[in-house]
Amino acid sequence: MYKILIMGPQGSGKGTQAEILAKDLGIPAVSAGSLLREEITKGTELGRQVAADTESGRLVPDQIMIEIIKNRLNQPDAAHGWILDGFPRILSQAELLLQFVQPTHAIVLELSDEQSLERLAGRLQCAGCQKIYHEKKLMGKLLVCEVCGSELFKRSDDQPELICQRLAIYHQETEPVARKFEEMGILRRVDGSGTIEEAAAEVKKIFV
Ligand code: AP5
Ligand code: MG
């Protein structure tokens, strides 16, 4: 049973690759960031607690995160495996995760900070099903989601100064988490700098 963590800097394609791999393997892709944004959009008490951190690129407190993740991974659709994007991002979260589950794979998508900034400047996301797009590929042709017809929006944390702050947190806090999984022997590094298809082919090789 696959229990896969997808890691990597902002814009490296965690969400994009998780979506592709989920279809290939027939298991759900769970995005920590999307779970938070859904709570904010629904206006729940939890959403109110996490809004300021999420929208300004700071990490949400561990105890809140672990509850959200545990709850999601305990849903019936995740009973036969899952892909988790964006959790854990700090060593303390890795410890909490390892107390209730042993991941089978951790994949790091590698990308330079310059490419992160470029990709996120043009990212659009569906407000309904969360599908990820890029302005360059759409060339103004698509104004609503091709899957569910909902509007596309720009994330409030995709502004250059917030992207730089998120990248700094990644280098300082999340890279040590990747090294921990490397020591555990479950880490695979994939070049995330090519096209979406090239990265997907590299990721797929891990599971043949
Ligand atoms: P989250 O939503 O996870 O954001 P992130 O980590 O900053 O990562 P991104 O979603 O920005 O990038 P991605 O790697 O998914 O790239 P994507 O596939 O979209 O988290 C948001 C916030 O929530 C955090 O800042 C924090 O506040 C909070 N949070 C989340 N998890 C937390 C945790 N564990 N603890 C505490 N707080 C937490 O691709 C980006 C763009 O590039 C798209 O436009 C896409 O089309 C394009 N693209 C993708 N791949 C390629 C390619 N190969 N070539 C060209 N373009 C590409
Ligand atoms: Mg994402």
C-alpha cells in the first residue's frame, strides 16, 4: 500500500504531480495547503484560526495541522493508500506523523528559487475542484475550470515577497525533513525543472 509524501519548494509542482500520480495509482491526492484554503473558504472556526498564517505564508501551528491531516487520512477513500503534498514541513511535524503512520515513499521535486518565482507568478487555481493551471499555457483561452466550470483565482500568497518568505521557510525548516527521510531510506529526489510531463515520467519510474 502506497503512503507517499510529496515535498519540494514552492512551485516545484507538488500539487501538479500529486494529481497526475493519484490518477495513475488510483489513490487520493491530499494537499495540506488546499485543506487549509477549503476551511477558510467555508468560513469555519478552523478556517478563521488558520487564515492569517496561510494567507501570509507562515506555517500553521503543528497541533492544528496534525489534526487536519489525521482526520483526512482517516477518510474511507484513503484506506488503500494516499499521496500527501505539503506535510510534514518541519521536523516536529515529521515526528508527529511518524507516530501514527509509516510513509512508504518521500519524493522531493527539486527546483531553483528563480523558477519557483516565475511559476507562481502565473499560477491560477480552480475555486471548485482546486485544479492547477498556468497563465502561459492558457494564453487567455480559459476563464473557468475545464473540469468543473468554477472560476479560476490567483492565490493571495503568490506575491513575490510572500513567495520569498515561503522559500526561506522551506530551505530552513523543510530541507532537514527531507534529510531525515533520506536517512530512513525512503527519499527519492526528482528534477522538477523540466516540463510537467518530464517530471511526471521521472516520478512514474519510482513506481514501476
Ligand atoms: P501550499 O498550498 O502547500 O503551498 P506551497 O508549499 O507554497 O506550494 P505551492 O502550492 O505553492 O506549490 P506546488 O509545489 O504545489 O506547485 P504547483 O503544482 O501548484 O501551502 C500554502 C500555505 O499553507 C503555507 O505557506 C502555509 O501557510 C500553510 N501550510 C501548508 N502546509 C502546512 C504545514 N504542513 N504546516 C504548516 N503550515 C502549512 O505548480 C505551480 C505552478 O507551476 C502552476 O501554475 C503549475 O501549472 C506550474 N507548473 C508545475 N509544474 C511545472 C513544470 N514542470 N513546468 C512548468 N510549469 C509547471
Ligand atoms: Mg500546491
